[in-house]
Amino acid sequence: IAVTAEIGDVDLSEIKDVDITTIFANLLDNAIEAAEATASPYMKLKIQEVHSFRVISLVNSSSLERKKSGHMGLGLENVRHTVEKYSGTINWEQFPHKFQTSILLPRKENL
């Protein structure tokens, strides 16, 4: 899998370690699984601060046909609950050959 990562100077210190793990482990695990099932596998991770938000963007190659049998999406639901715990928002978009996740987390002083 071709991986591109652009990580800015972003402070995530007020987020509990278990919550950081919930977010990134689930997102990356799903992205790897989806990308591996494509002809040109890739992942692009970008973490930055924009105005008063921490922005996490993950784009990966994917196929619309890909569905795991019996898979209920619990990992992404856990990510959503964790992001909302910190007053953040999450958005998923499926395109013909890619899947994109965007997370906005307000900085602690803006909560």
C-alpha cells in the first residue's frame, strides 16, 4: 500500500490514549483492509490544525463492491462516539474508487 502522511504540529494531549487508539486503530485498520482489495492500493493521512479545529483526513483506495460479510460497522461507530465525546464531528464519503473520512475536533480552549 502506498502511504502518504502529512502530520502538522497538532496538540491532541487532552484526548485520552484509549480514545486516540480507538480513532486511529479503527480508521487505519479499515483503510488497510479496503486498500488491499484494490488494484492500486493507497492511503493518504493528513492531520493539521485549521483555525480552531484539529482536522484528521484519511483517504484510501476502495471498491464499491467491497462489503465484509456479517460486518456491522462497529469500528466506525466506535470512532463516531469517541469523536462526539470531544464535541467533534465525523463525515464519511464513499466514491467509486476511494473512501474518505474527515474528522473535526475543536481545540480544548474552544469547548
